[in-house]
Amino acid sequence: MEKPSLTLLNMVFCLGLMLAATSNAQTDSMTAPTVLKNSAPIITIGNNNRDTLELDSRHPFKADSIVYTVTSNDPESDLPITHTLTSIFPIGNPYFSVDRYNGSVRTKIDLRAADVREVELLITVADSKANHANFTLVLYIVLYTRPDITNLPDVKFISENKAKDYPIITLTAAPDTVKPTWTWTLKEPGEEYKFKLDTDTGRFTLAEALDYEKTQKYTVSFVISDGYSESIGDELTINVINENEPPYFDEVVYYCSLDESDVRAGSVAYVTVIMSCIKKKKTPMIGFSQTAVGLSQTWDTRRHFRVFEEKAGTSTCNIGAHVQDPERDAITFVGFQESVSRHFRYDMTSSVITLSEYDVDVQLDKLTYHLVARDSQGNQNKAAVPVHITVRDVNDNTCTIPPTTTVQLSENDKPTRRVFKFIQSDQDKTAPNNEVLFDVTQSVPDEANIHFAVATDGSVNYIEQIPETNNGKTYRLVVRCRDRGIPQRSAEGTIFFVYQLSTSTTTTTTTTPPTTAAVATSTDPFDNPAFVAIFAVFMIALVIALLVGLYFLLRYCGSLHYCFGIGPTPKKTRVMDISEYSNQSIVNYPPIRTNMAYNDDYWKNGDNYETGTGNAIPSSSRVMNGGFKRLALPAPAVSRGFNF
């Protein structure tokens, strides 16, 4: 077999090498690694790295409020991810900022201060490899509007006769106002008290009626606030409409004091009426005094009193009422609203109330009438003004007493009893005018005063027995009754006492016309002889009981000094000292007794120790035989009693 040529082998070998190289090259190209580029952070909010947001500045977005947050992540976790903000519009970024690390978008100011409606922001999000992505945020701002009162400014016309709580206007705030608060000021100072505002409802009303004659126009400025800003230029103008107003009095009440003025038949007395003319004194001083007949007018320069004298039967007081009309219309009538009796009359020119023919003893002493006034337009004051009238009691009644009275007495009538009683009667209404006293002005004969006495209360007492020798004799007393009023009034009556012996115990009383009187039955128990006897026995028994009680009291106490602390102190009994016994002229010593069987040398019968002396020895030199020295007993107590 022919061997292959070298050239062919070489060619085959070379071809194998080429194929092997080509295969290795392909293998190397298939197994070599691919190197990728580092990615930027991926933004996970919005749409295609863009978002829009509307902000309402009225609910409020204050400074440093978060309005948006940009969220993102990084594929390679190249932390930290940072954020930067660029304001596309407006340039300079006056409104917002972004947190570098958490991507929160915050307000830099209170959005209520914003003055543009659209803001465009570019937020760049970058990782730690400086790879970044851009995010566009567009903010639409609902701009803040200043609070406003929608129904102001305005002008109102109000009549001056509108009363309190009359509604003027109800203020209305703009619908977008949040939590509004109201305040108001009045251009006319010092008259704020005429208006009031309810801050909860915005209701503005009158606090009292307006007065055209004082102020014709008011300007009220109102301000509403939401806590951030206030309204401006909100004013209300009030024009007061003049109305014809009724007249009015200068006081809300008047007082008047009058004296009753009951005209009596034949009266010619006069009274003096003193009315005060001192300035600034609302209630005049009224005084009355009796004076001589006549009519005069004097001026007391020391007291500044005008003095008038008027005839009895009338009494006056000046209440000093002044009526004014706002429009200065003429006053056509001033008088009492009630249909008063003919006794009272009011003079509108002098403001004097006159009382005539009025007797307070049988009529009211306190009355109230009401004054009204009308002007020439027929307007009458709204509220009648009360006038409180006091009618004082005048001493114009005389006490009553029977003209004649006869009392019959006999020997059976004993003294110390009341035989008659005058009734205290005076028609005046008040004290001291109706307080009646009695006294005797004349006694006939003079000895009548010895037998009879009249007390101030009208009791007629039989005080001393009339001798029987005066049988048939008549005694007479003229008794006067008088009141305690000023001027004092009095009347007199005569009482006759007829003494007639009689065997009858009945006492009769006769009277002479025109008065019928009877002997008054005494209610005094001391006028009863039986009662007097019983009372005397009782008093004697009482005195005896007191004496017996005093005796036993002295026996118990020992003396007046120890019982009642009065009288001299009783002398004490002096006790003789043992040393004085030797000086006595006679000393008898009992024999010494001993009894050894009882072991008791002292207490035996007959050894004199029962008497308190014992076996006394006058000197210390004498000693008992086989015994002890004398026992020293204490001195006896001092007696404070008396030996009866």
C-alpha cells in the first residue's frame, strides 16, 4: 500500500488544526460574561414620573405642613437615596421644600399667604452612585380670601320710637369663612349702650330706644375674623327718624303730705302753709301752724321759705313736678289720670295739690293718684307718674263728756270704790289728738274734793265717807275732758253727788237731760268687801309664815352675819392654855385610877376622860403614879350658835 504523501498529511493536519481553532473560538464567544450599566432610582408614585395635586389654603395648610411625599427604590440598593427640589414656577421656590432623605414635600409658609394659583416643582431623586431620576409635581392652590360680611356696607333708617330689642340687621359672613368671630365699634363714643350684638348669630338689635333730639346718625364698624385675617370696610350707617314724642315728667314718683281740712261750722281759724323754695330740693317742706285771722305773704330770709296763709278748709303741697316735651310742643294738660274726688285738685301752672273739706277721721289717710301730661299734638306721656299722698290727722275734734250726771249715795256706800266712769271719746284718728285726759276744774262745796276724786282716765272715786249728818246734801264737781293734741281741745261736764240716808243697799243713779248716765258697776276687786277681807287674812298668814321661816333660818345659820352677811361678827370662845391652870384659885384633881387587868390606863368609867379633862396635872413636876403625863387633847371647836 502506497503511503500517503507528506503534503497531503500536512494538509489534513492543517485542516484539523483550523477546525479545532474555529471550534474553540466559537466556544469562547458563547461562554464570555456580559457587563451591564448602573441603574438610576425608580420612582414609585405618580404617572411617568409626574403628578398633580390641588391644595385648599382655607383649611389651612400652615407653615411646615406635609402636602406630598415622593416614594422610590434603587435596583442596586445604592443607599441612601436623596431628594432635591427645583421650583420651575414660580422661580425662587417661595412656597415649598423637600426633605432630603424621606422625600416629603412641605410648605414653607402658610398657604393663606400664597398669591399664585399654580406651582410646578422638579424633584431629583439620586442614589449613592450619582444616578438620578427626575419627578415633576404640579400643585394647584385654591387661594385664600379675606373674611367678608356679605350684607355690608348698608344704611338703615330707624324711628326713634322703636323699642328695646328692635332688630336692625343680621350680619352674614361669606360661605367660605371658617369659625368667624364678630366685633363692632361705634363712631359716636359713649352711646354703645344703645345697641347690642349677638356674636353667635350676628343679630344686631337696639338695647334701648333712640333719641333723635340727641343723636340723629350712628356709624357702626363691624369686623369678622377667622383667626388669620380680618374683614375691612364693613360699616353700617343708622339714620334716626324723628317722631313726635309725648311729654315726660322730671321724676318717676312724687310725694305729697297734706293736713286734713275738714271745715267745721263756725270755724274762723287760719293755717300757715310753708313751702320750701330751696333750689335742688325735690320735695318741698310743708308746715302748718295756727295764726291770726287774715291773709298775708312773707319771706323768711334766714330760711329761704315762702310763707302763705290760707283759710282753714284747705291744705296744699307743692310736689315740684316739671313736664318737658322733646319737640318743645306746648303742654296743654297736666292732671290726675283717675277720676279723683272733689277734695283733691292739681294746679298744672304751680304744681300744687290742694286738699279741701277732707276729714281723715272717716276717710283714708294714704292715697295714690297718677299724673299724666298731654302736648298740643295730643301725645300723652307713656307711663303715668304716681303721686303718693299722705293726709295727716289734725286735732279738729273735741272730746265728748255728758253735760250733767247725777250719782246718789247712801250710808251703805263705802269709800275706796269707783262710783262712775267717764268714757274717753275723741273722734280724731291718731294719737295724741285722740288721747283724752280728765281733771276737776271746780268743786262745790270745797269739801267735795275730800269725798270725791276724778282720775285722768275718767274714773270717779268715792274716797272718804260722808257723815250721816250731811243727809240730803248735794256735792258738785265740774269735770273737764281734754285731748293731748295741738292746739288742745277740751269740754266740761258736771257731776252731782246726792247723799241720802237709806236702809236699802241699792245705789241708784239718775241723770238730767240731755245725758242719761248710770252708776258704773265697778270691776275693781278691791271694791268688794269680801275680797278685801280674804286678801287681808291671806297677807297676815303670809307675814307669819315669813317670820317663822326667818326664825328657823337663824337657828340653822347661827346669826344674821352668817346667814345674810350683815351684822357684827360673833365673838369666839377663848380656850385657856394648860399653863394657865396653875393660876386658878381652886383646882380639884380626880384620883388616879389604874386597872392593870385591862391594859388601858385612860378610857375607864369615872376617870373623867368622858368630859375632856382627863387626869390633868397643873405642873409637869407631878406625874401619875405608874402612868404617863396628861394626854394633850385638842381644843374644842368654837361654837357659832346662840343658846336659846
